[in-house]
Amino acid sequence: QVQPVQSGGGLVQAGGSLRLSCAASGRTFSSYAMGWFRQAPGKEREFVAGISWNGGSTYYGDSVKGRFTISRDNAKNTVYLQMNSLKPEDTAVYYCAADLIKTIPRGSWGQGTQVTVSS
């Protein structure tokens, strides 16, 4: 079982960058695809990005393609989300999730971290 613990996030101006981290406990971290989701107030949770168990495959939601990059370091049991060219509409609570099948998480969720982009 992999339990994600998130860090990063905060307040940034439009056009700026932030990096989120998700450190997962458990010896089987490198066996799982991992992903990021987000939920803005009054909206449904949205898929942001996913990465295969070895980092060889990455995929993104349409709204973040070309701006966000997901990566992982299995030696550190950590997955990252680098967010560039941030927009006010990226404001949301971001969640890390374990054990993705395409865009469907089957494992545990991180605690969530707020990202706020000011205009």
C-alpha cells in the first residue's frame, strides 16, 4: 500500500511557476503509476497528469498540456508536478493519487494542497 504525502503549492502570480511534490511511503511505490488531480471550488475533480511506474510514459489533461510536467524519482519515492505559465483558472486544491489505470486512481490519495494563482 502506498500512502502519498504532498508538499509545495501556495500563492503565485499569473505567469509564474510552482512545483508540487508527492512523497509516498511503501516499498512498492515504483510498481505504481501515479497521478495528479485538482478540484476548484464548485467544480468536479479533474485529471491533471499521470505517469507510468517507470516514468517512461506521461499524459496530461487538455487544460495543462504544454505548461505542466509530471516526473518521478523512484529512488526517492517521489512524484513531482512542475507547473509553468500558471493561469488564474489553475487555482484549485491539487491531489496526488496512487495506482492509476489511465486516469482512474485505484489507490490512496494525498492530503491535498492549495494552489492559488492571482491575476
